[in-house]
Amino acid sequence: MTLSGLVRVGLMILCASVGTFGYSAAKTPDAAHLLEQMSQSFSQLDYDGVFIHSENTRMNSMRVQHQLRKGKEYESLVDLDGHKIQVIRIDDTVICVYPNESVADKQVMSSTPFKRFIGLDSEHLKLGYDLVVSKKTARIAGRQAYHLRLEPKDQYRYAHEVWLDKDNRFLLKHDMLNQNDVLLDRIQFTSVTFNPDLKAADFTPNKESYSKQLVEPKARRIKSLWKFDWLPEGFSLVWPEARALNHGTSMLLLSDGMATISVFVEPVMKAKATSYLLIGATVAGEKTLKVGKQLYLVTMVGEVPKVTIEKLMSVFMPKARL
């Protein structure tokens, strides 16, 4: 599998929300509590909004609609720039909708950028970040918001700033910043409505469009033959075992509760020079390891500083002779 192909897989993994909760605004809750409520809001609220996702010089606007109806989650994500590609999710069923088949052959719609915030463990986050609530509130998309900062405790992760709706804890804005507080990635709602008048047609593909169901391949669990001699504080393996992908590639997954690093290992015939690729906040690196007579290409992809990937590459090794 090529480096660019593994970057796409890594980004997919880095990358999966009636009414308000009626919280009291008399006292600002602590950061951990706010983050837990934010995590719940994506699946408990009905909403219809437009947000901008900007990364370096690239910018994309999207419309997202979400409804919880009769115990099922309905979500629609529409690209407002370009060909108006739509992704419809009904619980675990995902349908990608294109204007025609020729567009489907050339473009792939990304999934919702909010997946990283679902199921957050605030206690786990505290191992790698200081969680701070600003004393000042802000106004985002016409709504009053709490401002939180996840300050990294070391050089191995980025800082994150989030703005949460004061009424229902919905995420209105998210910034990812490097060690110099330079903005790397931003998601920001420009408008959002809660209690929208959503109908079944909002989650039904148009008959004139080209639709296809997306089936995520289930990777086979295999025994992990690799280990890290060191990990940054707060990072740990998400899976106890590795996952088998195509062409003999195996995969491991690391996370600190916010940042995720995908690790791919595949046997190769020729050695490759160590290299790194930076795409906005995402860094990918690859190097060749020789174990006995066999060469292995190790690729790591994550939304972390380059120094993190470099360090992890240097401490990645086989558990025993392969």
C-alpha cells in the first residue's frame, strides 16, 4: 500500500448530534464536565447547521443535519462546494449520494469531522492535557459559548481550543494549534438551528442521483508482533491486538483521547529512505526496518507534531524475532 493510500486510511480513522439540555448558566462547570456533555450532544440533539472546515489554505463549507427519531440516528452531510455530494447515515448504515456516476468515480466524500469528540474520556485527556475554561464567554454563530483550551503537557501533541454552546454544550468551533499557537485546522459553524423541522426526505437520496452504500471492511484481528519501547504520557494502544489489512499489511492504533496515530507495517522487497509528509495538521512518516532477512515498511499517520512521529518511529520494534 502506498504512503498516500495509508495517509487516506489514517485520516479516515482520525478522523467517525430535540431541544436543549437546559443547563443553568449561573455557574461555569469545570472543563471535564463540559467536554463530557459536548460528547453526548452529537447524538442527543437535533440540529441543522452550516460549518466551515479550513486547513492551511484549503477551505470547505458543509451542511449537517441530525435527528434522533424512534431510537435511530439520522445524519446528512452535504458538501456545499463543488458537486453537492451528500453522505447519509442511518445508525451504522452509510449511503454516499452523487449527482451522477461519473462524479462518484472521481470523488470521495469525507465523513463528519466531529467523530473525534464522540465518547471522549475526560480523565484520560488529563494525562496529556491541562483542561482550562476561559473566564470570558464568546459569541459564535450568534450563540453564547464557553471557551475551553486543552493545553498540551509536552511537545508530543497539539493544543486544542473549543467553543461550546452555553445552552446545550454543542460544539460551535474547534481550533487545532501547534506549539507556537499557529492555527493548523479549524471547524466553525456559521449558522445552526436546534429543533429544526426535519423530515424523512432530508435523509432520503434523490431518485435522479447516483447512490451507493458504503461498507466499511472489517479488518481481521491478529496477534500483534510489534511494540513501542516508549510512549508519550497519555498515549496507549486502542486495540490489544493488531488488525490485518490487504497485501499483508497489519495495523496498530494509538490515541491519547484526542489525537490518534495509525501505524501500518507491511513486508517489502526493497528498502526505502526515511521520509515525512505534512498535510496541514497531519504528519505521515515511513521507514524501513530489517528483522532477520525480512524488510518491513513502517508507516505512521497522525494529527500530532512531527517530533512525535519521529520519536515513535525510533522506538518501534518487534516483540521478538519474527
